[in-house]
Amino acid sequence: MLIDRADLQKMLKYEGTAFRQVIASDQDLICALENAGELPTQDLDHLYAEFAIFINPLWPYRHKPADPMTWTTVNGKDLIGNKPVLFWHLQNDFSNYLARFALVSHYSRLKKYLPVRLNLPFLELSPSAENFAFKALNDIALKQIFATLKSSGDINSLGPLQFFSRSRVSNWFVEEHQGRELFSKSYWWEDNVFT
């Protein structure tokens, strides 16, 4: 039996979140199922005690820590507060955040601005000039940026749009294990999260 989203929301008594009033993502559905008692949420404390677990890497904690957390990598494993990260959920917003950081850290013409703290990448929550500019970039703007960098000899073999693709950023972060310096107070968007 298939039901539509409105019926599902009524069935689950879904009241929305601070970000969305309708179930629009896997996170929204999981949250709605948990709140309706359809997914277990008890007896997970042992996992939280052993692992760094978070839904969105932009908020890498269950509850905001009182003191900044440490970030390290040991034998290729990412650790937050000496706990291994259980898994990376590279959501669109986190991938966009990584793409911004990768762009700034990758090209020598931009490296002079490092370290740079990037804003929270939600335009609706942080209407900064950076977020307006990033959201406004389209294929033509990206091609112009890369043409400028290429003409200056400051570009590698990556094509104009490959660098911002979710697969390219995911590969850069996961497979190449790049971008970990982002998890520090010098770069991270939110105060008092990382040392």
C-alpha cells in the first residue's frame, strides 16, 4: 500500500523541524519515525560512549560540548574527542561546505587568505555575502572562475564543474583523506566546537 507524503505525516503526527515543515529528506523521515516510536532510540548510549556519532557532520556532536573537542587521525581513522567517527554521512550541505573549503585551500591564489572561517552554508540561516555568492554560482560563473585560474597557470587537470561535484568532493575527503584541517577552531564555522 502506497501513501502520499501528507498521509504519512498525518500518520506519524509529524510536526516539522526548525528547517523544514514537511518530510523532505531521509533525516526528516528517520526523525519522524523515531518521534512516532516506530524506530528504537533507547539503548544506544553504549554506541555514543564508544563512537563519535552524528547525523550531519556540520554538527559533529549529539549535544554541543561544554569544551572544544579534539580532532585527530590515527592510522587513517578519524577521531573526535578520542572516539572513532562511526561513519560519514556526506550530505549535500556538508559536501557544499567541503567544496568551499577545498576551493580555498587548493588554489595558491586563494591560499593567502588562509586560515579562513567559512560561514554555516545554509543561506536561510546565515544570509552572508559568502552564502549568497556560493548559491548564485552557476555553470557559467564556475567556468569563468576556472578559466581565470587556468589562464594564470593556477589549476590542475580538474574540469570546471568536477571540483564542485558531490562525487569529487566525497572522493577528496574520504578516499584521499584530505581536508581534515577544517576541523579546527581556525577554520570551523561554529565557535567552541574544535580545539
